[in-house]
Amino acid sequence: MSANIKTDGGNIIIENTVLAHIAGMSAMESYGIVGMASKNATDGILEILKFDNLSKGIKVGTEEGQINIQLHVVLEYGVKISVVGENIIDRVKFNIENLTGLTVNNIEVLVEGIRLK
């Protein structure tokens, strides 16, 4: 599904992949995040996604003008997970709402792994 904004002149449709890219780029700006995580379904190997494929580690659901986002992330060793998670949530919510005008209902940050330097 995609987000639909009704205006006087017509409708604006924002695809979920666009919302996922905005969320991914916003999350990557946060201190302590190494990248988005994508699991290979066949053998469970964790793959770290950089800027090329950010949206593969993000699930976006849109319903009645509200957005629900799941971010699968890999964090750097030594950071406080709760603080980094809150920072990611705040940054993603701010950017999505500012750029689209839509309401973010829920953001989940799923920490899939920790990477040593």
C-alpha cells in the first residue's frame, strides 16, 4: 500500500519504498548505527546494508494516512542501545512527518546485531 494525500487539485501518492528510503537515510544519520540489517531467509546470515539497499532492512505500512515503520538495524559495539534507539525513532519520525506531512503512528527499532570495530 502507499500513502495518499488528498488536495484540492488532486491526489498525491507516496509509495512505501520512498518512505522506507527517507526512514533509512534518517536512521543512518544517527550516531552509533552501522547500517540496516537484512537476513538471508535461506540460511539466517545477517547482511549489513549500506546506502545502496537501505530499504531492504525497513518495513513500512501505511493505513488511513498513518505510517508504521519497522527498522532492522546493526549498531556499533559500546553504544547505549536504548539511547541510540530513541535517537533513531526521533530522527525518523521528524523527517518523515516534515517531508510528507503524514502522521507517523509507530516506529519499531529492532536491533539485529552489534558490530565490533
